[in-house]
Amino acid sequence: MFSKWGEFVQRHRVLVLIIMVVLVAALGVVGQKLPDYLSQSGWFDPASDSITAADTEEHTFGRDNSADVVVMYDAPAGKTVDDKDFANTVQNHLDQLKKDNPTYVDGIASYWNTHQSMLVTKDKKHAMASIRLKGWGNDILKNYRKIEDQVPVKGVSQHIAGQTPVSGALDTGMAKDIKRSELMGLPIVGILLIIVFGGVLAALLPLLVGGLSIIGSTGILTLISMTTEVNAFAQSCVTLIGLGLAIDYALFIVSRFREEMAEGFDTRTAVTRTIATAGRTVTFSAIMVGVSLSSMLIFPQAFLKSVAYGTISAVLQAAVFSLTILPILLSYLGKHIDALHIGRRKKEPTPLELYNGFWGRISGNAMKHPAATIVPIVLIMLGLALPMGNLQFGGVNETYLPPDNKTRLAQEAFDKEFPEMRTNPVKVVITGSTGVQTGAILAEINQVKGLTGDFHVVKQTPVDKDGKAITVLHSGVVDMKNNSKVVGDIRDKLDMLYSGGGTSQFAGTNMDGSHAYVGGNPALEKDSIDALLKHLPGMAIYMLVAITILMFLTFGSLVLPIKAILMTLLSMASTLGILTLIFIDGVGADALNFTPGPMMSAVLVLIVAILFGLSTDYEVFLVSRMVEAHAAGHSTQESIRFGTASTGRIITAAATIMIVVTGVFGFSEIVMMKYIAFGMVIALFLDATIVRMLLVPAVMRVLGDDNWWAPAGMKRVQHKIGLKESELDDSTLSLVNFATGTELAAVSATSADANAERSARRIKDPTLLQDISTDTGFSEPRTFTAQQIADHVSADDQAPASADNGTVASPTDGENATVTTDNRTDTTNNAGTGNTGTGKKHKKSHGFFGRRRARKDAEQRQAVEDIRRSQREAQMRAQREAQAAAQAAALDAATSNPYEDFNTGENTADDTAIRSRMDDNYGELFQHTDTQRQSYHTDEYETVDTSRPGLHPVSRPTARARRLDNHVSNRSGHTSRLHTLTPHTENTTPHSRTHNTAQADKTDTPSSKTTHKKNNSSNSGSWVDSRNEGQPITTEELMRRLREDNEN
């Protein structure tokens, strides 16, 4: 599917590019209106009692805007606030403010126009005014922005506080964060990308995708905000997640494209192969990250839902742009991807170089001593998680601002002088109550400790005919850290009263018909925390089940998802422990310029979702290369080391870039953003280095072949759905004999198959390939790769002795090549140690599930064995027939007499020179043919078909063999002046399929060439007998001797 998509994008690249450009442009235009739709609310549970209290109060009395903006004025030195000049100056300014802004200001209540004692301190050194704003929701902050510069009174010491100024300061801080990430983060990321790729052009591509992702996701977030509430905080999260993941995805795709180009593929093929491999991984990574982020939709808070909408859209767009615009740009650039290169250009490392490189050695050492790797790392990370026991939750308030922020200082000063008027009061809203019931409630809840004073009535409707009214009671909490406890105590008192009990003199009062709801910010925070704790298990179950299913469908293993989840949970616990140590316990708080305090509950959920998604992202990139190598035939240890080695550099680079992107937000003025930034930086460092590069290889080494285990039924489902690893069309998986350092395999075998096909065409006998296809069960002529031959071969098969070593000989010029088949023969223990691994078999580690499976299938193995043996024989026969075709072509070229085309019939000097040159050239060709024939001779061939001159022996004659004999016999009339070369002697072991070409090379010496020329003076029209110098022999005699040599 992904290969087809890569081809489609390239085939219609102009159309796709136009569509994507128009789409991004349209989203960019829409995204310009995002600030108009963002909200400052959405932090609380809409189904809670506290929201019911707020809605009841608002519906009955209108919105409580008394705390929108509060200003505390300080009396001049040596005077009080009653000073006439001071009082007139302040009050006249407030009156003018309301007169000039009737659209934005609903009313102003001050000490000087109300003369209420609660608006002035006892020493009359400080007085306050409440500026009530018009509007609802987002309009409140917008209206404050209109009058913000008009509020201060010139020449007067004042402190401007309140809910709206605090929200405005948070909003301003987030806007600065986004601008800072663009001005600081992007240039640093660009420099890192240039270092990674070594060129400017390649580095610009991930930045381009990141920028497009931000533009597109901002537009989508605007569309979402038109239909539902979107918190302003979502924009910062979109920038952070969208930019980071877009650069990561583009980094992986561009890196894979450069690898494919380095392998020699043309641009079109390289792009297709890149999308089939890295593109597939990016797609499933985006899906898994999106699923992790979608877990926030389980919670009722609109804040989490809006962040989920924004981040999911950013992730999906990062994947879409990486799979559309990026492949198109790569198809245009091609080999010019490395243009504008800086410094000395380095070639892409080969698989063997990666395997033995830095990351390969690290993972190799971890696998050599798994216990010594696992135990210390797990103990250290569990130790880092211990501070998580001190985790505390709170709500949004002025402490989220820096200690030196003027709005925060103003709010703290106001709360100190007017504790009962603080802008975070606790309220009790009573509906349908009589005077007696209201008195009973007051008497009961005023016994609660931790209040700034007794509850008192601040609002009440007129009494109806039944003597009932709606009443709002008001008080405050002394220590905001005790908000949850105070609210809980109030509710306990009310529950006791309504159940017929109580501890006051009004205990036992009949409360029928009335309802009491505890509200205010303290109650809102408590209800939000309770909602988090209530839905947190559901979030955990959802993420674990969803990620397990998706990873299973991606990798076909049930063990790998479980292992990944455990690694992620360990990394997440360590991260939360460190965050608790910093932001709650206050370690390093002064240096980081923040005040330690409770963590907002919604932010914790956000951090968990993001960290889980990022951990899954890197797990997919790492394991996908392991699965790719394992599917190609490598053993488990080889696959683990190769996967780690090939992705270690890229994952480290991606994590570093992500750390830079998120680390910029660590300089935020908002503690909430510091939480997320530091959390991601810590998690990325732990996950991309210690966990992925050390702990994961060691754990997978312990699991052995159990890594790939899944129940047979689930395996069938996975194959049926079609989410298994992509198989490249040319089957040239980059396998390497890591133990010997020989470049492998599949490439050589595929090349040999192609040569065989070309040789068959040279013979001009179309029935040859048809017979090969018929023998192997294919209806159409085709070539066969080493991977196809290896698919049904395994180490526990009772194969012929010659196949026991799990290798397939390559029919190229004397080239040794080894393909590790699916028998999991393990050579990684010798990797990098100088051992050749040839002819040495290692004990196969089935693992726990493997042993159970082996015992369960013991009764079926004999029946299956016969079928698999017949399949194996058919495939090996196909390979031998392809090799026979190549032999026939070479022999045909050797037995023709090119000299006859130049022979004038006269024994002239020119004629002699031409004849000598032809003898030399074709003598080498015949020697090469003889070398090939011997290189494929093994003890596996039980009998010799003597009717097939000049070809390697086969187990039994076939129809194809007889036609080939006729084909050669028909050409036997051709004669040549070439002399036969003495066949090489070779000791062939039962388990050897390779031939040492050094022996063949030794025969082609100057002395032998001199003899060749000397023998050319013999009778023309026949072969020269090298064993009886000067004596001609017939072609029939030559064929007989070849059969004799072959037989020997």
C-alpha cells in the first residue's frame, strides 16, 4: 500500500503539490483569526457541584463580575485614604474611566463611592475598587485589553489585580513563548539539522515540513474553536508538539531517502522504497501518538479536550505533509539532496558499518551483559520515581506567574490586605431554603477550620410566597494549599445536616425542599482533581489496550507492545518523580525563577499523554528496523543490534531536536509551560538514550525469540488485515553476514537471478524459464531471489546436510555470499570478535513460549516436514536450473568460434595475431565457465546426469534438461581453436556451498597463457588437447571430458 502511495505521489506530483499548497494557504488564512476564538476557561468539570453552583448564581443574579478587576490604592506617606485630595484624585479617575468606556465597563464600586468598611483596611492605609467588566467568556479579556492602559491613576501607588489581569498575564506569557520558540528554537534546530545531514538543502526540508504543520494545525484549531470551546493554552501545545514531531518525521524520511540513494537506486525507486519503509513507520507512529493524545478526550475538562483536538491535528498534519509534500520535493531533488553541502562530504554508512559503529557497539555490549545492564538502570530509574509520592494537585492562580511579575505581586499584596475579599472565594449557593434552613446551614459550616472568617450572605432573592429564596454565602480559605480539605469539610458538614444530624444547635433541622452547592474557585479545583482521579484509570486502560493492539498490528508480536508499555511506564515514573522534586519540593526553584507549589491536575494528564505518545513514537522507529531485519532472515540478536545501530543516530538527533524545541518553552514565564517543557526534556533524554539504546536491547536479549511471539490465531488476524512489514519489490533487503563482514546475500542472489534470466534469453530458448516456473509451481516465467528460497527453510528442518548451515550459494563470479535464512541461526555472538561464524551453529533459544509451542506442535511436525521438504527441494531445484541457464549461456559463447569470422584461410602474420588474441580472450572466458561449474558442485547432488554436457550435476533429469541437451547438441557443430584448461582440484566438504576463487585465479598465469598461444599452431577446426600438446580432439571428445570432469 505504501509503495503504491509513493508511486502515486510521484506520478501525480504536480497535482498533489498544488492541492497541498492551496490547502495550507487556506488554513493559514483561517488561522489568522484564532486569537479571536480562544478562551481562558475550560479548566473545570462541567458536571460538578461547583459548576452547578456557579451556573445557578449566574442564572439568578447574573455573572459575578465583582472580581474581574480589583485595584488596591496605597495612601500617601503620613496620610490615610480619607485624605481629600487623594480621594478626589482616585474617584474622579474612576468616574471618568466608566464614562469613557460604557461598552466595556459595567460598573465600578470603590470605598469612596460606597463607603463600605469591607473596602478599606482598618488602619485606612489601603482602599480598594472593583471594576466590573461587561461580556461573557472570551469577551471579558478582550474588553479588559481595551481599558487596560486607562486603569492606572497617575501619581498614585496602586496594585492592579483580579481574575482578568491574571488571565491576561498568563495569555501574554503564552504568546511570548510561541514567539520565543520561533525566534530561538527554529534557528538552533536548523543548525542541528545541518550538522546531522551535512548540507543546507537537506536540513531545510524538515524545517519546511515543521512550518507547514504549524500553519495547517493553527487553521484547523481555528475551525474547531468556531464550534467548541478551545483554551488559549492549546495554541502553545500545538506549536510544541506539531513542530517537534513534524521535524522528527521529516528527519526519518529524508535520512532513509539518502540511504536508498546511497545504495545506488534511482530517484523514483528511492522515493518509493522510502515511503514503503520510513513512510509506513511514520504513519503508524502518528496513529499511535494520536491515540495517546486522544486519551485526553476521556476527561470532562474543556481545556484537555481543546488541547487534544489541537495536538492530534498537528500530529496528523505532520504525517500528511511528510507523506505528500516531502516525497514530491525529494523526487525533484534526487541526487541533489546533498547540495549546498558544508564541510567534507561523507558517504552514507553501509549496514555493516552501522552494525559495527558506535550505537551498534553500545547495544552489543548491553546484550553481552544483560543483567549488568538491566538491574542498575531499573534501580536508578525507580529511585528517581520515589519523589512522586509527594505529588500534589492544585488549580490555576497567580503563582503560575514568575515571582517578580507585577500582576502576581499586585494580587499577593491585595490578598494580604483584604483576605476576606480575595478573588478566589469559597461560596455556598442555597436554593429553595427558608430562613431557618439557611440559618442551620450557616451555623453548621461556620464550624469549619481554615476559613478567613464566617460565611455571610452576599446575595439573596426576594422571599417567595412559601417563604423560600435563593441565597449565596461567601467566605475565603486562609491557605490555598488547603483548598481541597476545607471544601471537603464544608461538604461533610452539609451532608451530615441534610441526613438529619449535625453538630450545631440547629442539628436535626428539616432540610426538605432545599439544596446546597459548594462553589467558588477552591471547590472548582477540588472537583477538577476528583474528576481527574475518577477518569485516570479509564485513560490508562484505553491507552494500554489501544497501543497494544496497534503495535501488534504493526509488528505482529504480542510481547513487543507489552515490553514497550513497561519501558514507557518506567520512563514516565522517573520523569514525574523528577518533576515532583523540582516543581513541588522546590529543588532549583530559585534558579528557574518560579514558586514551587501544587501541580495543576489537568497539566498532569497532558504530560502523561504527551510523554506516552513520544515514547511510543521512538519505540516504533526503533523496533520497526529490528522487525525489518528479522523478517529479512537475521537472528534475534542481529536484528536487535542492527535496529539499534541503524536508528540510534537518527533517534538521538530527533530527540535532540525535540529537546531544543521543547526546551525553549522551559524559559517560559508560565510555570505550567515549564512543567511540560522540563517533563518532555527529561523524558526524551531518558527515553532516547538510557531506555532505547541500553535497556531495550538488554531486555530484548533476555526475551530472545519470545520477542516475536503471538498466538497463532492473532498472527493470522494480523496477516489478514495486512499490516505486516512491507516487503520491497526487489527483495534486496540489506542483509549482512555480520559475523564475517561479508556484504550479503539477498543483493547477490537477486543479481544472480537477473543474470540467469539474461543468460536464458541469450540461449533463445523460451521454454527454459517456463520449465523453471513449472517446477516451482509458478504459472509464469520469473526469477527467484534468495529470500524467496529461504522463506520455507528453517534450522529445525531435517534438511539435507548441504543445507544445514542455513546458507544459499550465490551464482555470481566466485563470490562468496551468505543468506541467513529464517532458521534464526545465531551468529551475533561472534560479531565484532573476529570469528568467521562459518560452519559454526549456535544453540537456538526458543524462549518460554517457543518451548510450549514446540511441545504442542510435536505431533504435527512429521506431516508438516514432508510438505516443507518438498517445497524446499522445488525451490532449490529452481535455483539450480537458473544456474544451469547461466552455465549454458557461457558454454554457448565459449564453444562458438569467433576466429572463423576473421579467418582468411591463409597463414599470415595478421591471421596468426588475430587467432592468438581470440585464444587468450576466450580462454579466460572458458576458464571462468569452468570455475563457475566447480563452484556449484556440492555433495548435495546425489547423481550425475551424464546427458548434460558441461553443466553442473542435478539430482535427476528433467524435461528441461533434455531440451537443454538438444540445444547444446545442435550447436556442437561449432568448433573453436580454444584449448580446454585443466580442471581445478578442490576438496569439497559436505557443508560447503562456496568456492575459493583464489584457486581458479592461480591457473591464469603468464606461463599458462604462453602455452595457450603455443598450442594454437595445431590443426584448426578442432579443440586442442592440453593434456597431449598439439593433438586435436573433436567437440564430442571435449563434451565427454567435461562430463567426466563434472562427474569427478
